[in-house]
Amino acid sequence: MYSADIIIEALINGLLTGAIYALVALGLTLVYGVLHIINFAHGALLAAAMFAVLLTNQVVGLDPYVQIPFLMVIFFALGYGLQRLVIGPASHGRDENILLVTLGLSIVIENLLLAGFGSDTRSLNTDYSFAVFEVGPYLLGQARVFGAGGALATAALLWLFLSRSDTGKAIRAVAKEKIGASLQGIDVAHVYAVTFGLGCACLAVAACLLLPTFYVNPKIGSAYVLVAFTIVVLGGMGSIVGAMLGGLIIGAVESMSGLFLGESLGQIGIFVIFILTLLLKPTGLFGAKA
Amino acid sequence: MLEVTGLVAGYGSTEILRGIDLRVEAGEIVAVLGSNGVGKTTLNMVLSGLIEPRGGDIRFDGRSLKGTSPAEIVAAGLIQVPEGRRIFPNMGVRENLELGSYGRARKNRAKNLEKVFDTFPRLKERIGQFAGTLSGGEQQMLAIGRGLMAEPKLLILDEPSLGLSPLLVEEMFALIERLNGAGLAIMLVEQNVVQSLELASRAYVVENGAVALSGDAATVAADPELRRTYLGL
């Protein structure tokens, strides 16, 4: 059996990682909540963002954290353009088409990454990648602490934007009442594109926060998206609070099952939760009833 | 102010509107009457730009609305309070009203919010509540209040009395009269023939996607065919 200190330390580290998972899930749940589609390209876009961080670091020498504001804006624009110019027009207003278009996009993006970077797994080392904070008896990876702080700050900013700004309110209005929103002069196509852009901006921030400790390859997205999807289901489809809380829970569960079952089985806890949620509370913690 | 000529529209292969002609002048209440399924709501959706017309023309304030987006139509001052209210259930009363000024009169938001609360003191009492938890009558007030936030030149009300108790229906029609008294042009789309004709200056009766009867409200009310069909007399 492990000592209490080891368990608590693993729990805290799990929560820290969970906060970044939550940010990935946030983008997914936001797009689902407003456009009512699962964005299958979410993982591939995350991988693309991670490669962008890596490349910028190697070419320009910018620290991943310094890249956050730039990459966020670029990925917002990318997401906006994708929805407005590709996904929206190609779907002709049918949800099942949107699914296929995002699936197709993910294949295109992954293969572009493969062609550009090869299939090797890469990582980015910073001065703080292996540094730790000593908090009492616990050792916490600095990059994880920064990552969690950045993820929570981003989530708080997004929440402020959605609850205070006119555009944010328009997004929430479109999520529940498209026709009612149109009749107030809200341009639904624009709101969809802004939402998709915000989802991509979340990914850009997550990529900057992940890279100091996590590796990247063109297929990495699917690993995160499986976890993110579990978080979204656990938290309730479309719920932002649910995604945040779900992320923290999943991070803790992953860390605990890793500790007790061994690293290779760490993710088993996540999928047990996934199945249990679907069996016992399909609407998730904060989900609306269908 | 609003002039519709030969309007044709539909969904897929189904034609709903088969050449509608009507007009609304400044300061009027015009009733558009007809039973369920004659195309009244489709007409409103076309006027608000949510469905593209297949033929005919819509002119508002001297310019054609054909090919304009819903947002541009709102910006021009043609505001619709839709059937079924279509308020934002997941948002508070204040946020619903604020979004009423999303596409028009945003600068006057604070002032108009006060005006709406003066008109509907009930909404002020409910200000922090989620719109989805309001009663049917309160939701209808909210939908109309949201419409007024845009400082409409012409307000289209689609079935404002639907689902309300007789007492609330009285209240609703009194309110419509008050709004019109303040100079607002209103197109009242209703199944409630008797009360609508008492209020309106002119009326159109729509049947099967076309105007079957039109004229002064009094003339329309006296029409023997209308009395037989809608009033059972």
C-alpha cells in the first residue's frame, strides 16, 4: 500500500492534468452545445496546434506560454474560417453531413501533419519541463501547475465572455433557440463560426499548456479526444461547468488508476467512468434532459 | 410602410403561399386572420427573411426586402414576435430583453429596458428568473418586450393570444391597443377573429395561401361568408 502522501500527491497531479483535459473538453462541449454536432476534427486540430507550438518554438525560439495569445488568435481565425467556408457550406444544413465533413477534415489534417512532420513522436523541452514546486511534503511539476493555472484562467475568461458580452449572449441564445435568435437580428451562421473559432482557440491554449510536459505526434489527437469525450459525457453534453468539473474528476481518476493499476492501465478508470455514466446517468452531471 | 405583392413561398415541393397581396400603413393595426395551416406563420417567416420567397415582392419603408438577411430586416425596423414566443429559456429575463436590442437600437438599450419594465411591471419582478420558468402569459409579455427593445417601426405579432386564459387575452389585446396608440404600426396575425376585428382598422382573411377577403375591419366583420365560417353564425 502507498503512503497517504504519495496518494495525495498523485491526486493533486491528476487534478492539474485534468484541468488541461477540461480545456480540450470545453472546446468540444461548446461546439456541441451550440451547433449540436460532435466535432470529429477536434483531436486533429489539437495535434495541429501542438505542432504549431513545436514549430514556432524551434524556428522562432518562442516559449510555449508566450505563444498563447498569438496561437489563440490564429486558431480562432482558423476555426471561424473552417466553419464559415468549409463545414457550413458543405453540410447544407444537415447535421449528419456536418459529422462527415468534420471526420473528413480530421483525416486531411492528420495526413497533412504526417506529410509535414513524419510519424515520429516529438517533445519540446523547456527549462521548467522537469522542474518541481515543493509544497509541503508534495512535489508538483511546475509545467503542470502552470498548465492548470492557464487552463482555469482560460475557462474563466470564456465564461465571462459568454455571460457578459453581447456576442456571448448571442451564442447562448442560438444554442437553445435558433429562430428566436434570428428574429433579434442575430446572424446564426456568424455565431456558429465564432463558436467553432472559440473551440479551436481553446485547443490552441491547451496545446501551449500541454507541450512542456506531453509529447506530440500526428495521431496524438485521438488520445485526447477520447478523454475529452468522456469528460463531455460525464459533465453533460454542452455544459461548460460540467466540462470543467468532469475534467478534474477524470484527471484525478486517471492518476489514481495509474497509481494503483500501473501506468499502462491508467486510462482504464476513465472508460469505466464513461460506461458507468452512460448506464446510470446518461445526461451527465449538468446535462439537460433530452 | 409594408407592401406585399403576389407573394409565393413554400417548403420543398409544397406551395404554401400562392400569391398574397397585403399592405400595412404607418400607425395602423392590420389583422391577418385565418385558421390553422392557411400559411399565416409561413408569411411571417418570409417577411422576416427566414424563408426565401419564390415569387412576388416585399417592400418595407420604400425598399425591397427580397434577398435581404433576417439581420438586415431587423435592422430596418421590421420586428416579429413569433408564434410560440421563442424566448431563450436558458437565459434570464434581463438577458432576453437585452438581446432584443442586438440587431437594432443597441445604444438605447438602458432607456428601452426601463420602458419595457414600465409597460410590464411583472417582468421587472421576474428579472433574475430564467425565462423558461415563467408562466405562459409572462413568456408572451417577455416576447413582446423583447420585440419592443428593437424600437420597431412595424411589429408583427404572431398569435399573441395563443394558449392564454380569456382574462389574459383581454389584457393582451388592451396592450396591443396601447402600443398602437403610441404610434406603433402593428400587423396582428391571429386565429381569434372576433377580438382582432374589434381592434384592427383593416383586415385580411387568408385561406389556402391566398387572401380570400380584405377591407375595413367593420366590412370584413359584416361579411356573411366570414360570419358563417369563423363565427358559426
